[in-house]
Amino acid sequence: MSEIVFDSVSHSFGDRKVLRDIDLRLHERRVGIIGANGSGKSTLARMINGLLKPMSGTVTVDGVDAARKGAQVRRKVGFVFTDPDTQIVMPTVSEDLAFSLRRSGLSKQEIAARVEEMLVRFGLEQHGEHPAHLLSGGQKQLLAIGAVLIRGPEVIVADEPTTLLDLRNARVVADALDSVDQQVIVVTHQLALLEGFDRVIVIDDGAVTFDGTPAEAVPAYRASVG
Ligand SMILES: Nc1ncnc2c1ncn2[C@@H]1O[C@H](COP(=O)(O)OP(=O)(O)O)[C@@H](O)[C@H]1O
Ligand SMILES: [Mg+2]
């Protein structure tokens, strides 16, 4: 597993303090992050692969500073957004997966083989030549996860990957994330998704208010929202 370290991380947007002196060391295979809307979860998650730079403090992944060496960190850490439409860039499903490997140095044949493998893995093999925007919401999110996984990251950070989905599609996407061998850090409101997780962190108003097992975190979160 990689070691993700937040060292005295604070961040503000204008006058609003969004993260308050966060110290965290994440090295478990499954880590959940929960908390009310606006508590700072996305801000924190985006810092892990340098999408957002902290105003003070540092975030490192295996010792590499995500703010200073973003490209290097992003080779190791893939990011799955809430809305898969923001992540899908190519017209067809297969092209979108292949696009992830455009700078991999792999041959056309190797790329095609990996794309096929990913299509099969996520049950999209009938949809390779279909326009990506015609997939269901759940299938789009599977495609987005596939487009991250195909690059062979060591860590996946997913920011509310099931929030826009109906229950059935949320289940499908949760199962897909569950099947991933890599380290996964998930921000979610879907508490069922945290079952079997190694660690759950509760964020409230930019600070960590609980850090422990899912069994303890969920009651702590419920109590904090009253
Ligand atoms: N780019 C931004 N500019 C200004 N304010 C922002 C920006 N991103 C987030 N915020 C504000 O920062 C706070 C925390 O946001 P966020 O990290 O997205 O919380 P969460 O993901 O827990 O809902 C919210 O009040 C939000 O409105
Ligand atoms: Mg958010």
C-alpha cells in the first residue's frame, strides 16, 4: 500500500477556512471519508493527487509532494469524480479507454488488448463501439473507473462515485470498487459502501472529528449531525 501523508494541511477559499490543520497518515487498503456537505471532503480528496494545492502544509504520497510533483503523483494515484461525464473525453467507450493509454508507450495491439480486458471486466464488451454518452449512469461510472484502472495506478481516490446513481447502479459501482485490488480512498454518503473498510474518517467543518473502524465511525457521524 502507498502511504498518503497530510502534514499540517490548511486551506481557505476566500475568507472561508475549509481545512484546519489536518494531520493524517493513510496506508490502509480501504479508507472511507464521510461528513456533511461542505465539510471539506472534496478539498481533501483532491489534494491527494495534486488537483488542488494546500495553502499551507504538505500532502505526500510515498514521500512525493503532490503539489510540487503532481504529474508523478498522478501516475500513482487515479481519481474518480462524482459525475462520470466530466471524465469521459472520447466519443466511444473503447476510444475513451484507449485514450488513457495514449502516452503509455504501448503498441496499438497491446492497447487494444487492455481495452478489451477492461470492457469484459466491467461488462461493457457489447458497448465498445457505442457512444459513451449513451451509456447508463452506472455504466458511465464503470467506464470512468476502467479508464483510471487501465493506467495501472496504485491508489484510487473516488469522490462520491455513487451519489448521482440510483440504488441499483450505485450497488454495481460499489461492487466494482470493491473488486479493485489497489488501495482505495472513497468519499461517500452511502454508508453501506463502507462495510468491510479498514478505516473511516469523519470530517466536520474542515477537521477530523473521528478516525476509526466503520462500526464506530457511522454512529459518531450520525451523532454529529444530530
Ligand atoms: N473552488 C472553490 N471556490 C470557493 N469555495 C469553494 C471551492 N471549492 C469548495 N468551496 C467551498 O469549500 C467548502 C468545502 O467544500 P468541499 O471540500 O467541496 O466540501 P464537501 O466535499 O465536503 O462537500 C464549501 O463551503 C464549498 O462551498
Ligand atoms: Mg464533495
